[in-house]
Amino acid sequence: MDIRPKVLITKIGLDGHDRGSRIVAAHLRDAGMEVVYTPPWQEIRAVVKLAVEEDVDVIGLSSLATDHLIVPKLMTALREAGLSDVAVIVGGIVPDEDEQMLLDAGVARVFHPGSKLEDISAYIADATARVRAA
């Protein structure tokens, strides 16, 4: 990678289960990406503020306890902040019936349990290259 993707890994809402997000963050770092990691329980406005301050390419959200249901509010807040070009991916427990709602809200991709770490990092690298080329 000529310019390393910069990825914000975070959790919004009240879900405190962060093992998966820590594993993904470590893998992305080991894959050569710059990773900004937050602890759980982030508020939407804090995530948007950090995305602006850190000038991230991708936001990775982890959800294990229905916090994916507030992702559409995050997507709206990102658009209002002028961050429509930031790719948002969601990983974790997302029921099949909720996945389309996330995609319709603007989420770029949903990674379910069992997704390969290499697939996640490859997707982030590709998404970053596409955005930077545009």
C-alpha cells in the first residue's frame, strides 16, 4: 500500500462486547493499516467528531446486541458532517432481515460472524483505493 488506509474501529450504543472489534483492529494494524480504536459505548456525535479529526477513510462498527439498529442515525450524521465519502462497514451479529436496512442507509458492507479477517482487510484496502481515486 502506498498510502495506508486509516480506519476507525468503534462501537456505538450500549453494547460493551468488544472482543471482536479488538481482534479486527489488531489484524488491520498488522496488515499495515493505521487504526484508530475507541472503547465501547461511543455516542454518534463523538464518532463523527473523531472521524473528522482523524480524517479516516473507513469506519468499522461492531454490533453484538442490536446496536446496529442505530447505524442509520450515524449514517445521517456522517452525511450532515460532509463525510459521505467515508466507507462504513458493520461487523458482528446482524440478523439477515436487518442487513438490507443497513445497506439502504448507506453502509458499504456487512461482515457476519465467521468472516475471514483477510476478507475484511482486502475490502477496506479496495474501498480506500476507490474513494481516493475518485
